[in-house]
Amino acid sequence: MADQKDDDNESASSSEEDEEKNEFWWRRGIVQAPRQIVQWDHVDESRQSKGIAEKGRKVTWSELFLDLVLVTNVGKLGEAYQSGNLSLIEALVLYRLIYECWLRTTEYAGRFFVDDVVDKLANGVLMFLLVVAGLRIGEFEFVESAGLVARAGGVYQLVMGLVWARTLWALPDARTHMGRHGLAPSVAFGLAYLLVAHVVTAPTPLLVCLVVLNWADPVWHAVGYVYFTLPKKVRVPVHVAHLVERRGCLRLILFGEVVTGVTVGTSRCLGVAIPVVGLAFLILYDFKLLAFDVDVVPLKRHCYRAMSFWRPVIYLEAAWWFDASMGRQPNQMGPRGEAHILLCACFSVGVAALTLERLMHDNSRVLGEHHWLNVVSGPTLQGCTNQKARKNNAPVSYGLIDATDRVHLAERRVFLFQIAFHVFIVLAGILLAVYCHSVHKDYEEDLVLTCLAALATVAVAVNLLDEIHAITGRAVV
């Protein structure tokens, strides 16, 4: 008995030491080998497969700090637009350039992980490059600002190329995938940004070159995935939960920047300022609910798990447009003649982007596989009931046969009503912008904020209809 107790105490202390060793990166080793955080359950090309994700992969403090540095530059872009140093198109192009840097880092972190001194030094260099990119934003004209942002972005991409090269050397089984979709684009776009910043000095050609480079990255991946499909055994699956969490962190930080803009510049008396700030905050809070709470998508139905390339690409583009629309703070809307028009435009773009994000996921459970709104162009990695039924030669029916079918029909009606109401909100925001363009009155600001707050609040209520239906079991529309 005494020997058994001693063995138990030794095993307990050993497990505590292992846990403490895993908690502190320097006790695991100053230099570590990068590891792949998601593995295929099998590599048989004839069968569907899913990625087995490493447990405990959370957003690190370094990744969160990188997001904070990026959002600081977003705030500077808004100030530059307000001061007139940058036009709206120029600000969006520079934001897209910085965003591409963030996306390159996030794509790496969603597939590989290492936490050693080399990785921390690399993250520090990347953060410093983002700081350098924002040094001239807001204080100089577009050519000077864009030139420094392009140079910093080019070096950023090259540093990420070194990170990919290190991982490529450590994981030989994934070299083909990493070389084509990680190392090669990082080096190519890094050199291209540096070349454009050095050669092109006229405003219009520089803007055109940056637009082409910014949207060339999805084209690069499209050509690689569509026309040069790699076998499953050399493809690296992505950690969906980590990417969703990372994007959520960036979006929340952007919301925080907007809150700062809501409370700045309220020069009117407190009795007037509080209702105005309250309406602006209500709009922001409703968008937070729409983006995080009322349209929650299970990871098994997320578009990243679909056997389709285009849906994740469209999802990423919609997410960028939503983040860009939220990045325009109320006190950074430019001259008064454009302020309310741009506010309505950002509102409409934000709702449209969230709607497109929702449609990119696997909605076959509600709509059925053959509904025209179900943009699932391939089966999900988890499979679905109709596919299993077809595999077993069982008939697939969408008719009203029993109570289960009636429930599915009610869910479909709720879903379609929600999408239709989103379209209505987008059109209402556009019409409100047209009205603001034709009428300039003292009450215009209060009218716009009241209308947008009402629309956003009703949108939240409409998006909760499926939750009410799930609780009551009855159709609500």
C-alpha cells in the first residue's frame, strides 16, 4: 500500500510538472519545431474526410496584440479620410493592403503552431512593420502614405515568407501545399509591393497597382485550388475554430474603435448628446448581436468545412467588407455633406455582408440541397442526411408527409423571411442615403440615427424568430 501511494504521488507530481512545462514556453525549449495543428482522419480520395484538430488551440496573446496594432492603423485611415488627405477609395485600398498582411498571418496560424523565441521575435517584427506602415497615414498625401504602407507591407510579406520557409523545412510532408499557398505568394507579393512602391510615384497609377495587388491574392489561390488540385495526403486542413475565434477578436477590436468614435466630438449639451450617443451605440450593439449572437453557425456547418473553394473565398471577402464598413467611425465620416450618406452606406454594406456570410455556410438542413438560395456547391465534410440516404439508395422526399416535414417547412419559411428582411434593410439604407443627399436639415442627423437604430433593432428581433421557433416548435411567420 505504501509503495502504491508513493507511485501515485510520483505520477501526480509528474503530471503537474508536465502541465507546468506546457504552460511556459521557455520550459518547452527556446527553439522548437513548428507542428501541424490539424490532421486528416484518412487520406482516401474516394471518401469524405474531416480534420482532427488539436485541442486547446486558442488565440495567443501575440496574435491578439497584432490585431490591436492593425486596428490602430484603421483608426488612422479614418482620421486621414476625415481630414481630406485620403479619399474613400484610397483609404479602402490601404486598409485592404494592411488586411492582406493580417490574413497571411492568420492563414498560417490556422494550420501550424510554434511558440518559441524565434516565433516571438518574428511576431515582434511583424507588429513593428505595422506600426511603421501607419507613420505617414493622416499627415501626408496619398503617394507618401501609400508608398510607406506598401514598403512595410512588402517587408511584412517577406518576413512571413521566412516563417513559411522555416515550417516547410520542419514538415516535409506538407511542403507542396506550403510552397504553393504559403511561401510562394508571400515572396511574390512582398517583392511586388516593394517594386510598386519604388517605381510608381504618380497617384493614379499607384492606386491602380495597389488595387490589382490587393485582389490578386484570392485569384492566386483560386488558380491553385481549381486548376492544380493537390492530393489530400499533401494538403493541410485548417483549424476552423481558431480562424473563427481570430476573426471574432479582430471584429470586436474594430467595434471598440467605433465606440471610441461614438463618444468623441459631442460638443452639444449633455441632454442632447446622451440620446444621440445612445442611438449610435444602439446601432453598434445591434450589429454586435447580428455578428456574434443571433446568427451563430455550428462549426460542422461552417463554410470552411465545405468541399468547395468559392464559398470560403466569398465568405472572406464579405467579412472584409463588413469589417471595412464598421471601421468608419461616426466622427470620421468626412465633411457634413457626406457624413450621413456614408453612414447609411456603411449600414447597408454591413447588413449585406453579414447576409452573404450567412448564405455561404451549409444551409441544406433548413433549405434542402436543391433550393436556389443554398449556395453549397459541394457536400460538407460532415456529410448530410440526404447524401447518406442517396448512398443507401433510399428515396429522398421533400413533401409534407409528417410533422417532421412540417417543422422543416416552417424553419425554411423563417429562414427565407429573415433573408428577405435583410434585403429590405439594405434597400432602406440606400433610400435613406438618397434622401440625405437631397435634403440637408438640422434634424437630419437625429433622423438618420433614429431610422438606422430602428432598422437594426428590428433586424435583431427578426433574426431571433428561428430561436423562438426552436423553443415553441411552431412557425412564427
